[in-house]
Amino acid sequence: MINHSNKLSVCMISSGFPVLKGDNSGIFIKKLVDHFREEINLKILVPSHREKFSILSNSFTLIRVKYFFRRWENLFYSARGLPQEIIHNPLILWKFPFFIASMTLYTLKHSKNVNLIHAHWLPMGLFCILPKILWGKPVVITIRGSDVNRMNYHRIDKFIASIVFKFCDVAVVVSKSFERQLNSKYPFLKVVYIPNGIDVISTNQILKGNKNEAFTILYVGNLVQEKGLLDLKWAIEKLLEKELKVNITFIGNGDLKKIIVEWSIKYPDRIFVMGTIPHENVISIMRRSDILVLPSYSEGRPNVVVEAMANYLPVLGTNISGISEIIENGKSGLLFSPGDKEELYNLLESCIKGCVPLVEYAKNAFEWIKKEGYSWRQTADAYSKLYQSLI
């Protein structure tokens, strides 16, 4: 039976969630659900992990979707992401039929008595189709940057999208550019823009006037080629060869971590590789840095950029849709052409030499955040309002 209490009952499914301490996989989903108000009764289905889940919460029920023996449940939670994990380790594909069968059964079981289903990421929308047909449940799917990028270049993802979008009631996007793309390609689809939130801070929480001995650059994200890491490495190497005082910290994991670590041995006092660390530690490092660099070839609405802006950290990013819609070049940050190593190098050199008004950019970015940015509570309330409109 449907839940007849005053609470809205939601079954959420996701392929990523921070199930272990210090894990940042799907951290934005955790932040979203932590800010739902008490009128939502939420259960979240996530793939099992070979390690015991260490996350506990009074605001939601986390359900481990078991699909094999515990020690072999390693399909998800890879730093490089599932598509890249399959490319680098295709032998894991034999586990997929077990996961698909298990997730289908779990979703059917746990969606029968709820008001609606909410899936994060395009492939997870496939598991909402049977409950939609059998139980008539409204379906919400949140589409993120990786989904849209793969839909543009991979036939199988286009095929998945064509199926999922026929059965979902609403597709939520985190970027205005994605909203325009989906409205253009799928005119029958109802698309709603709800950006990820940020942790609201006050100006007196921010460490102003960094007094670093060297200009301190920060990179936060997956250490993969698609993020432009090799372009950044080239630019930093050139700066160090000119004996400019510059440090760089890499936070994240991925295929290129080994290359970055080996490179750091050459400059032990200049290059620091930290791997994945708790989110609060990332924010602390942001407040001690001079600039965030994000040289990605494609992005959604990158939370790391918004969080940097909220912490008075200037941003240097690529001039792509997900970044350019929140950074105004020459006013609230700096943009360069994706893949242009020389331009990246020249901009960094100008920043190091003090030729760029970074403090002014940081102030303008912070003011934009206050005016336009969402808090996580605002984001959660926007989803709650959407849920209510569907039942």
C-alpha cells in the first residue's frame, strides 16, 4: 500500500553515494538528501561495496543492493568512473547481468509503496521503467554532465536516453546549457533546471590575504585525461623550468595519478598529490590556495568551481558551457580555450607575476554566488516542490 502518512515517500536510486568515511563519490547527492525537510520519507538504493557501509543518517534509509559475493562487489565507486573502469578492466563486465537483475528486483520491491522514484544519472533511469509500467509511479531523473557528454558522442547512451526519456515524467538538469540541449533534442520531454547547491558561508569564515611563500595552485577532480590534466602538467612544468615560485596541489584519484605522483618526485617541494580526502579538508585547502585551475574538456555545472567562488578562491577554467555560464571572463574569473596549453601557461604566468586582479575577481565571484547561487536547502526545497507537483 502507498504510504498514507503526511510524509512524501520517495525511492531514490543512484550508482554513486559516499558510503564510506572520506568517500566523495556522489557527495552532492548526500548533501541534497541531508537538506530535505522532515516531510520526506526517503530510502536510497545504491550498489553494494566490498567494504561495510559506514554512513549512518536519521534523514534517510540507505539500502545496499547486493549483486554478488561481498568481496567481488567492486563494479562501482572507482575513482575513474564506471565507463573508464570498463575500458581499463573489461573483465568486470561479467558481473553486470547480476547487478542488473539485482537492481531491477530491489527497485521493484522498494518502489511499490512509495509516491515516486528519483534516479540519478541516465543509466539508472532504466531501472525505473518497470515500476513505471507496473505501479504507475512518477519518475524523476537527474541528468549530469557525464550523461550529456556521453549522449552527444556514444550511440548506446543516445539509445538509453531515447528509452528513459519516454518513461520519465521530468528530467532535471544541473546546467542551463544542458536544459537548452535537452529541450532542443527531446521536445516532448519536460526539463527542469535545478543546480547543485553550495555550503553557505559567511565572509568571516574565509581566510583572507594568503601569505604563501609560493603562488599556490589547486586542482580538484578526477585525475583523468578528459579533465585536461596533461595540459596542466605541461604548463606547470614550464613554469617550474623558469624557476617561478609556484606550488600545485592535486586532490583526486584516477588513471593519471601514477603519472602525477612520479612527476611530483622530481619537484618534492612544489607538487603535492593528496588523493581523495574528506570534503571539509578540500574546503580548508581551498582557503589556503591562490587559484583553482580546472582545464576540463567538458563539464556540467562543476560544484568545485562554485565552491571555490563561495570561498573567495579565484578560478581559471576552460571556456566550455558548464564553466562559462558561471564564470564571466575577466570579471569573476579567467577562461581559456580547452586544450590550449600555451594560453593556460601564459595566464598562469600572469597570475603569478601579479598582472591579473585576482582579488577583484574573487570578490565579484563571491557576490555572484550570493545573488545567483543556490544553498543546499534551496536545492532540496526545489526538488521537494517538484516531487509534490507530480503526485
